[in-house]
Amino acid sequence: MADQKEFQMTAEGKKKLEAELEEYKTTKREEVIERIKIARSFGDLSENSEYESAKDEQAFVEGHIKELENMIRHAIVIDSEKVAADEISLGKTVTFQELPDEEPETYTIVGEAEADPFEGKISNESPIAKGLLGRKLGEEVTISTPGGDMTVKILKVK
């Protein structure tokens, strides 16, 4: 069997995944079962779009449950407290400025399962995070991105 992918994440991220899994296993699964029961009561299943829709939703829910279980099973929880205070690691928030004179940007580096750019959380698999991980406060770093290389100065790590 091929090596299983590990999912690095914060303890908070793992708790959120566990809560989402519980929600899907209880509430979402039950809602879909109820939809299927109702759709079956409409009669002929061969031409029943309600039934087909409910079965499609059931397949999605069950697939998502398996995906969440796999991510939790193979989770590697990273404790940013064990890393030097001025070093960038998973779970830390970093402020940097693109040189020579761009506005500072702040992101929290999280596991890919937790990433939400709209909330300022970027995946440790993203080009920017890969370029910053292991670096320290005050360093200037050149990061390769799909849009080209960018040089940044690390202004704050917390």
C-alpha cells in the first residue's frame, strides 16, 4: 500500500475537523436519510428527481465523512510553542512587507485543511508559507510564487 499522506495542522484545526466530522455523522447523515425516505414515498424511483438528488447528496456526505476521518487519522499536530519565539512555524502569525515598499501583510500559517485566505490563514503548502517556514524575525527572504519571485522582510512573528 502506498504511503499515506500526513496532514500537518494546529490543535485548534484538528478540533474543528473533529467537530465537523461529528456534525456530518449525526446531523447531515440523518437529514439525508430523511430526504431519501420522503423521496421514496413519491413512488416510481426511476423517474424521481427528488430521490436522485437525495442519493447524490448522500454520496457526497459519505465521501466527506471518509475524507475527514482520513485527515484526522493521519493528522500531525504541530505545537508552535516548541519553536523559538522569533522563528516562523505552523500555527504562528507572521507579518511581512514585500520590498521595496509594499504595505505589510499578516497571515497565520496553518495546515492545508485549515486554510482560509479570507480569514488570513494560509496553507503551509502555499508558496508564500513554504518560503517563510523556518525563517526568523528580521530576515529578508526571496519567495518563488507562480507570479514570480518576491523579496519580503519579516517584520513580526507571534
